[in-house]
Amino acid sequence: METLVKRDYYDVLGIDRNADDSAIKQAYRRLAIKCHPDRNPGDRQAVERMKELNEAYAVLSDPQKRHRYDAYGHSGLQGYTADDIFGAVDFGSIFREFGLRNIFSDFGFGFGSGRSIFDNFFGNSATRVKELESRKGADLECELEIELEEAFSGTEKKINLPRTEVCPSCRGTGAARGGISTCKDCGGTGQIVREQRSGYSVFRQITTCRRCRGQGRMITTPCHKCQGKGSIEIERDITVQIPKGADTGHMIKVEGEGEAGSGRGEAGDLYIKLCVKEHPIFERRKSDIYVKKEITVTQALLGGKVYGIPGLEGDIAIQIPEGTEDGTIIKVLGQGMPKFEDERGDEHVIIKVALPKNLSQEEKALLYQFGRMRMLNLDPLYLCQPCPGFPELPSPNKANSSDKKKEKQK
């Protein structure tokens, strides 16, 4: 039911007349999320409250409209169309991060193109019926899993999407040819208007026609193909272009691939939420990638070139310094995921020093001698005794003399 009494926009949002733009947006956002139809399914009062909040925010968030409203009240906006009021307001961005639908386009909370907001207030029957007959279809959302390599290079993917489309037989009317008649109760307006006079005042009460449910017409013979629904369920393959560098949570909008609109209304849009699968080798962190590479103890101590490190475009090589410790991260610039145009993130190589196992007696002796040399270098006064159980390595002089003896014997 619509009445002639319009609340003050500041009271609607619960703010002071001196509130700044930030306070206006915060108040609207708090109340709108609370009254959003997605969080109040089937609650008609929440829908009406949502419309009231939309109108108040659209006016007060625009400096020019707010100035006229502050000066002249509601009469200062007389003659403004819905496009004038709502055209510059991006309602969708306010709710997208909460996973809620666009209250303005998806639920028809505007007043229709070219209409004065006072037409909606006092009731323009012809326009109202036209809006009810033609309404945009609902948006669809689906998830699509892709590989890291596909996100790196960009690719085309096909998805099979079940959805509704306009019935080709009745073209969305829901009726067979000649099977529509004008509603007798409302005369085709879709509304029942009652007026009450009190002195010099006239109060007008407008309600939706119960017989035709606001359509202004009745289906006498339903369409045989869609059973009077005006739409049919189908499955359709849709090709989607995955951009380079796409990450989990990235949304792709495909216009006109949502649910069919009612009557002559356009179809909704399809929103595809990407999910990049975990990779068995690479770990992704935004535009950078991380990979582990095992090296030997000798490589860690001596440093040098390390080959065979996995990269997004094939194996790469890096230079490591002497004394590289386990867990050291070496950055390779420009070898990560695409960022902006020709820019790329970096690849981070995590060094893992592999310790040898099942050492031979000779290897153990070498390591023992190495440890002894290190201790002597650190402390020249340190007297090191050979460890029993480990074979001693022959000195270079002894090794040369033994080789000469063998040569003489030959």
C-alpha cells in the first residue's frame, strides 16, 4: 500500500542534517544490509523499507540534489525522473563484497526509466503495468576451477550452465496465441485506486490488484510449451575467456547469460567466480610463487650454480653464495605470475639442504678431519687427538711415496 506521507530523508537514514558524505554512506550501508531482501526472504516490509532507503541515499549522496532537498523539501525534487535520481548511484559495489545481489537492478527497486519519482508516489498505472510485464532476469553465479598454468597463460574455458530462457513459443507471455484478456477488476492497470476526501484534502490509496497480481491481464489459455511460465529450463555451453594472472576469487561478468527476464525484460548477467587449484610444486601468494629446491651439503658450503629449478616457463638456474643455510630464500625477479600488462611477480626459491645418510667409513673420516681442521682454524692452540674407530687419512707425502713404491715393483 502506498500513501501520500513521505518521511524525511534524514530520518529515514537516522542521521543529522549536518552529516558528511562518509556518515551518509555508513548509515545507508548499515541499514540496507540489515533490510536486504537476501537476508529477509519473503518479508514485504523489508522490501518497502529497502525502497525508502534507496531513495533517501540517492538524494542525500548527491550534493546538488541534497541542496535542493534541504532548501525546498520533497517538492524541490518534483520533475526529477528515476534516471535523474538513481543514474549515478552504484548500489552494486556496496553489497558485492558481502555476496549480496544488486538491490537496484535485481529487485526492481528503482522507479523505471523516464519516470518522475512522484509518478511512482501517486501511481502511474500504465507505466507500472509495463514495468511488471518487462523485468530484468535474475543474475546467476557459478564457480569455475582452473589450473595454475591456465591462470598463468590465460585460456578459454567452456562451462555447461543450466538456466531459464524465454519460451520461444509464447515469447515470454506465458499464454497461447489469443490466450490473454484484460483484467476486469483493475481494467488493465494492475492497481486498485481508492480516494477519500476530507475537507480540501484528497487521500489516495493504491494497492496491487489481487486478481491479476499487478499484471493488468489474465492468461485464459496457457502456453503448451512452458505451461504458462513464460520461460523454459535448458542447459547451454558458454565459452569464457580466463585473463592472464587470474587468482582465486576473481569474478568474470558475462552480460546477458543469466536468467531470462519476464515479458520483454532483458536477461540477467552471469558472474563466474574463479578458483585456482593448489599446485603440487608451486605455492602462489598473489603474483609471486614459491618453490622448494634441495641441494647437497657440498653445494651449500661451496656455493655455485644450481640447475633444474622448476619455473612457470620451464626450468631455471640460480647462483647461490658460499655457506647457504637451510631455509634460505632466493628471489628470482620477473618469474612469477602476470600482474599488469607486461609486468610479472617474482619466483622465490626456498633452499632445502639435504643431509647425506648411510655414510661410509671413508666419508666419516673425511668429515671428522674436516671438523678437526675447522676447530684448529678457530682455535690454533686446540690439540686434536684422532678419534678411535675412524681410519686416519694418509698424508700427501706418504701417499706419494707409496705410489712410487708401486711403480718400482712394476
